[in-house]
Amino acid sequence: MVTTAPPPAPAVPTAARRSLWLVTALTAVAPVTWGTTYVVTTEWLPPDRPLLAATVRALPAGLLLVAAGRVLPRGAWWWKAAVLGTLNIGAFFALLFVAAYRLPGGVAAVLGAVQPLVVALLALPLLGQPLRARTFVLGATGVAGVALVVLTDAARLDALGVLAGLVGTVCMGAGVVLTKRWGRPVPVLAFTGWQLAAGGLLLLPVALAVEGLPPALTAGHVGGFLYLAVVNTALAYVLWLRGIGLLPADRVSFLALLSPVVAAAAGWVLLGQSLGPLQLAGVVLALGSVVLAQRGR
């Protein structure tokens, strides 16, 4: 019996490739803005109010987007929106701040850089995507690059902080995969609003019970909160969730590596922090992993 080789896969049209890269670039805006969170928090927000900052990031933006989208969840999407809001917003924000307070920022950033590997592992049972050696190699390279950028000799480990950082990374990775699995039943504004509102409502009582309200707010505090709510959260999550719906989950997860790189660049430009040769090499490794991951399938 003579068998013939299958025909080659058709080439992707140039217009489609350009559209794919445009979607990728817009999705990348989200982790780029998240990379500015540290500078904004330390320079323009009230001190010792991380949970309040997380609540103000999520809840007003979520309610505004729900009002703009004019669609409420129906049926199973009530609990699905609550699950996604908890994973992507409520639990992730809370655990992120626990890790940030108990660990040096560099250690917390390295834990967050594990997200592409988490997504690759969760995509096997939830999306049926096979494990690819290339993904793990690029993921490990990205983690190494972020480590070179953000770790210092003074980095210390705290068991609770490490646990919070890892669980927070798993939460966001699971949110990416479940968003891909369940799809988006409504336009992206309403879909983003559901999750931000759910996460903000989860954070609100915790923030009030643990931290309370600050004694006074300055104009700088108000400006910082507005930036976090509008740019860092509402705009960023609309673009992020839109990208999850249009791009493969593994490609989206690698874009998260941009966040610690931007944080280091913002510290260098705005806070006068130094970037040595090892940190620059780490930037090259991290950005190289991101770019090569987008040139996969």
C-alpha cells in the first residue's frame, strides 16, 4: 500500500499575522501597566493600606464597567463570574500584597514569573493542550531572566510569603485557563466588570476589617487611586481578558513576564535605581522568552 504525505499546512495570510501581532501588542499593555504598580503604590498611595489599594483598584472599576456593559450574569455565569473574579482579582490581589509585604519585591516577582509554567500544566487537563518541551524551556528561561533583573544579594525568604506568592500565581494561572475554557458569553466590558466587581466585593470587608480607612487623603493619593482604578485595572483587564479570548493561553501567560521588567525600568527611570550588566542580561532573557513564545504555533 502506498501512502502519501499529508498536504502542507496553508500559510497564514499576512493580514492575519498582522492582526495577531496587533492583538498581542494590545494584550501586552496590561502587564506593562501592572509593572508600574510598585512605583505608584510607594510614591502616591497612603502607606500600610495594601488591601484598601486592591479594593479601590477593583470595585469602582468593576461597577463602572458593569454599568457601561448593561448586562448582568445569567444562570451558571453567576458562579462562574464569582470564581473568575476570585481567582483573577480578589484572591490574587490579596495574596500578591501578602507576598509583597513579607518578601523582597524581587523574590515576589520571580514567583510571579512562574505563571507560564503553571498555565502549561493546567492547560493539559482543562484545555486538552499537550505539554510542550519548548514551553518549559522558554518558561524556565523567562524565570531566570526575571531573577537576574530583580533579585539582589539581600533577598531573603519567608515561608508564608513564598506560599502566598506561589498560591497567588496559581490563582491567576487558573483564571487564565478557566477563562479560556469557559469562553466569554458577553462583550468584554461587561465580562471584565463582572470579575472586577466580584473580586472587589470579596476584598471590601477584608480591607475594612484588617486595615480600615486612612485618616486623610491628599491630592496625590486620589490621583494614585484614580490611575490604579482606571488605567492599571479597568483598561488593563479589558485588554487582558480580550487577549485571553483571542490568543492561545500559553502565549498570553508569557506576556506576564513584561511586568517585572517594566517595574525594574520604572524604578531606574523614576526612582533612580541602578541597572547593572546582570540585570540588563536578565531583561534580554525575559524579553527574548516573551517574543519567542509569541512565535510558536
